Amino acid sequence: MNTPDDKLWQAMRFDHKIIFTEGQGFEDLFTAIMRDRYSDFRQVKPNGKDGDWKNDGFIPSKGLCFQVYAPEDMELADARGAEKVASDFKGLLAKWGQVAPVKIFRFAANDKFRGLGPKCEAALAKLRIEHPTIDIASFLAHELREEFLQTNDLVRYELFGARPPEVSSETLENRCFQQVLDHLLQQTAPVDFGAINVDPNFEAKIRFNSLDEPAATQLRSANYDGSA
């Protein structure tokens, strides 16, 4: 039986995998999670020139079809994703729509917890206008994470194992904190260093981790606007 520390470890491993996984690796992870969460989830295996009829997986009871997108080149992800949204949805209706009604469409993109770009969002918005009877939306990494955290203990264990005995709860918490710090320090967007409310508990964590002032300021700003 997984312990709370095991689950925290598995959640950290999941986050790491999301950030560093593209293509088939992400689709395999998505499929493993959805199979456990929904008993009637079905993966569609590509078949020769017919492919998968633009349907990477579906839940028959809901009329829900997924198209998975995990680009390797994040610089081109938005433009290519917008093209994929439009072309795959058109292909889905032309092929799969003749077999079973498509009531819900989800563009399952590995956004690496950053959100979709404006071109992808615009492409989805256009589809919603053109097909008002179909529920059309994105399905992003944070939503897959929520599904993952509700999977069976055995599935999480099979995917990421149990917490190593030498790793303590305190170490796990510090690693989580360090992941957030590393992510923030890699961002290139300007940060508003205006007046920030001081949280005594948050400041205590900064002192405990012996952070230098630039890193501490980044975290205070992120905590203030809710992104940390």
C-alpha cells in the first residue's frame, strides 16, 4: 500500500516526466492513466495508411475522443498545434464520426504546465463556433496530473515506484521547493518587483533553504501573483 510519502514521490516523478517527455512517451503515460481512471477507455492503434482516424483514445460512454499532442520543438508548438487541432478534428469527424457520435473532443496537449499558445487557443475557439453541439476544449498537463493522482495505488507504483527509503519527507518537500525555484529562474519574462505582501511562513521557508536575494525575490513575486 502506498504511503502519503510514496504518493508525493510519485507526483514529483510525474511532474518531472511531463516536463521532459514528448511524443510517444507522453502518449503512453496518458493512455496508462486514462485506462485506470475510465473502465471503458479505449486506445486506437494506428493501422497502416489509415492511421488511427485522428482518434488517439476514446470513452464510448461519454462520446469523448482525445487527440494527443506532445511536440518536441516547443518553439514551433503553437503554430503546429493550431494546424493539428483543425486538421485532426476535421479528420475525426470525417472518419470516426461515421462510426460513433463525437459529443466531446479534447485536445490533450503536453503543455509542460505552461498553458497553450494563442494560436492553439484560437483554433479551439473557432471549432467551438463552427460545431456548437460538440463540447470542444483542451486537456492539459495539470488536468492529466489530477487524473494521475486519483489512479489506483498499484498503477502509480508501476509507473514510478515507491519512495526510496533513504529519501525523507523533509527531503521531498525541499526537492519540491527546489523544482519551483529552478523553474522560476529559467523564465525570461520580466518580473514585477513592486510591493509584495509578506507571508511570515513563506519567509521562513526562504530562510530555511538559505536562498540568495535574487532567487528569494523571484519566489516572493511568484507567490504573490499565485504562480508558485
